[in-house]
Amino acid sequence: AIRRHLVEDAAGFDKVMQNRALRGAYGDLRRQDQLARLPKGFAADAPHADYLRLKSFTVARELSLLRMAPEELETQILTGFHQVWPLVAWLRAAG
């Protein structure tokens, strides 16, 4: 469903991936696990063909907990949720 949504809403995905807060905090989607080829039914010239090969659509960043006060951790977590929300909302729209 996510891959089909990616093709059908390429403009929406572009908007999400250009979100400054998301990109600044997390960069691009994690690419450590991807298919060797595009899945069946997707053309090589499909919008965002490189993302269609991903097995998951996730972002991540590491925080050093040893140097962080508990109240700072809470702020970091809440800020992170707000920064990643555009991606979460777009993924939820995929059904």
C-alpha cells in the first residue's frame, strides 16, 4: 500500500521529504534494507523509483542519554515526534 501511495501521491511525498524540520533532524529515509530490483508492477521510470525499493520507510537518529538530563530527554522526544509527524501522517494516508 505504501509503494502504491508513493506513486499515486509523488507530490505529497516530495513535500514531506523536503520538510525542513524532518530533513534537519533525521536526513533521508534509512536505506540499509532494500530490494535488489523494483517490485513487480512498478516501472523503472516511476516517480521515486529509488524509494520504491525500500523495505521500510523509517528515519532515525541517535541521542546520547548519558549526557542528557531527564527533562531534556522529554523535550527531545516530543520535538522528535513533531519533526517526524509529516512522514507519519503521509504513511498513514497510505492505508
